[in-house]
Amino acid sequence: MNIPFLKNKQPEEALQYPVDHTLDHVAIIMDGNGRWAQKRGLPRAAGHKEGLSTVFKIVKAAVKCKVNVLTLYTFSTENWKRPKSEVDVILRLPKEFLSVYLPDLISNNVRIESIGDLEKLPAHTREAIEYAIARTRDNDGLQLNLALNYGSRHEILHSMKELITDINAGKLSLDELNEEQFSTYLYTKDVKDPDLLIRTGGEKRLSNFLLWQLAYTEFWFSDVLWPDFTEVEFLRALEQFRQRNRRYGGV
Ligand code: FPP
């Protein structure tokens, strides 16, 4: 297999991290944790925990490639339908992740943010995220957006309600409303739309992730299960992105 960014197909330390100024924002649907564990006869929770070290590897790779924003689908509004024991495991992951990796994230100049409805999360999850957000507020490197209790339809509905409230209060005119203004009501108001969406785990669907924001995003699907996803795979996705011809509906 030809991997041009690998010097002579050497191991990981020989990887090159090309910087692409047209790649501002990468979003990832990290799928396949459960299957990774089941394949090994382990409880699904083991797959979620294994997925944490992949998160850190990919964050570091994104830092090296000077990506500005990395948005990770960590817990969706639909994930509440899973057995309570699994929901509890997933909602403990942010705290586990941050208790291990926060010092390294800080030394890599990463700024943590979240999107989603944090109010409905258990206090320990919310507090861990809020602490990390406050602790990394002054960093100006990669923005790591953790999508937690996030669902795109919920986000759009929530935005619509706020927007209508503002129209009724006379703060906004219905006639002048445009896409740009609407975007300022979304959780993602401070970041550009993703340039690249990666989904691991072999499924080819959006699962209610960033439906508005992905209108012109390039998609890259990988069969690799998230705990097995590597920097090499991530760099391959970025390399493929560079070869795409983005026309935004033009010619
Ligand atoms: C989907 O795999 C994965 C999730 C619902 C959880 C994703 C969370 C992580 C990878 C940890 C990230 C944590 C932080 C704090 C960044 P699945 O369980 O649906 O897998 P399956 O399709 O094989 O069943």
C-alpha cells in the first residue's frame, strides 16, 4: 500500500504531519467501541475505555497537523437509549480522560470546549468538562470540541426557539434573517463548519451529527473500529481530503 506521507513506510516516529491551511475543522464520529470489545469477548465498556487512548493519539496528530478545531461525537442525545450501565460508563469517560490526559492537553496548547446540552448530564461529567474548559481557556492551539448530549435536531430546534424569542422581542427581523445569522444560534457559533467528517467503524450514516454544519463537508469513512484507529489512518483521511475538489455547488 502506498502511503506517501510515510518515509519509507517506517514505524510511527517516521510519520510526517503535513499542514493544510484549507483544513480548519475536522469532525469525527468515533464508532466501533462496542464491536471492538465484543470481538475480544470483553464487555462493551472495555471498548469505550480503549477508545480513550485513541482520542489522545488523534488529538496529538491534529495538533501536529495544525488543525484548528477537532469536534468529537462523544455522547449523543440518542445514546440515552442504551442500557443504563453502558450510559454510566460512557458518561464517566470525560472525567477519566481528563484525569489522565489534561496535563498533556495543556502542554499541547489545546483549548477544550463542549457542544450539546450539558444541563442533563450527571454532575460529575459536567464538572469535569467545566473544569477542563476553565483550565484551558487561555490556550490558543487546537480547539477540542467534545459533543456531549449532542443531537443535531435538538440543536436546531433549540436554536429555532431562541431565534423566535428574539424575533418576538424585536431583536431580530424575520425579513432579514439569513443563514449566517441562523448559524449564530447553534452550539457551533464560534467555529467554522467542518471541512472533513471522519466516521470509523464501517457504518455510513450521520447519526444526527451536525446536520446543518455538514452541508458542504467532505466525508471519509473507515472500516477500522475506533479503538484500532491510528494516526496513520487519520493522516490517510487528511491526505484524501487534500485530493478532493471542493466546488460548493459551483463548477
Ligand atoms: C460509539 O461506539 C461510541 C460511543 C457512543 C462513545 C464514544 C466515546 C469515546 C470513544 C470516548 C471518548 C471520550 C472522550 C472524553 C473524548 P459504539 O458503542 O456504538 O460501537 P458499536 O457500533 O461497535 O456498538
